[in-house]
Amino acid sequence: MSDCLFCRIAAGEIPSTPYYSDENVYAFADIDPKAPFHAVVIPRAHIPSAAAVDPTNSEAVARVFEAIAKIAAEQGLDKGFRVVTNVGEDGGQTVPHLHFHLLGRRLLAWPPG
Ligand code: AMP
Ligand code: ZN
């Protein structure tokens, strides 16, 4: 999708700081980090949100979580980390391309706001 911010970031049309890249997944530094380590991990395929995951595209989600495990290990997040996906207006989603926030290097409160 040429008008999608994260499709354009994954295509390299908009600059980002990469943490991980393969044929299915791209991960980059969040421009407004909410923790000392904050990556945005996305499937290269355009899926609008977690509400649009179905049997035709769920393989991409598995690939994303494989990448998350690799990034967490590479970044030494041995004490733990959090993976968050916001969905829709009430969920606080601002970019309509499925993405997972990978947050770490601080104690993360629960429940979230
Ligand atoms: P959400 O609010 O859950 O949809 O998450 C979107 C995230 O994308 C936010 O944490 C933003 O800070 C981040 N973001 C927006 N634009 C950029 C960008 N150009 N590069 C990196 N991160 C971005
Ligand atoms: Zn997209």
C-alpha cells in the first residue's frame, strides 16, 4: 500500500533505524520510544490490525513472533520484555498497519493505561 506509513518504512522509502529485517518481517526503532528499548515489529504484508488476522495471513504473525524472540535475545532482554499491539481507536492504534511494540530495559507496570 503506497500510502501506508509502515509499508513505506518497510520498503525503505522512509528512513528508519533497523533492528531486524528478513523477507517477511521488518523491525525498527520507534521514533517516540516508551522504554529504553522500543522496537516496532511489522509484517511486510499490509494487514490493517490484529482485528484483520485470519487463516489467510496469520503465518505473517508467526514470523513476526519468531523475529521478536531473536531481537529480544540479541538485545539481551534477559530480565523480560513486553509485546503490545494496539487495535483501533479505543486501543490507541495510530498507524493502520499491524505492528507489535517490543518494549524493554525497564520495569513495565501492569495493568497498562
Ligand atoms: P500505535 O500508536 O500503536 O499505532 O503505534 C505507532 C507507533 O509508530 C508509535 O509508537 C509511533 O511513535 C511510531 N512511529 C510513527 N511514525 C514513525 C516513524 N516514522 N518511525 C518510527 N516510528 C514511528
Ligand atoms: Zn501497510
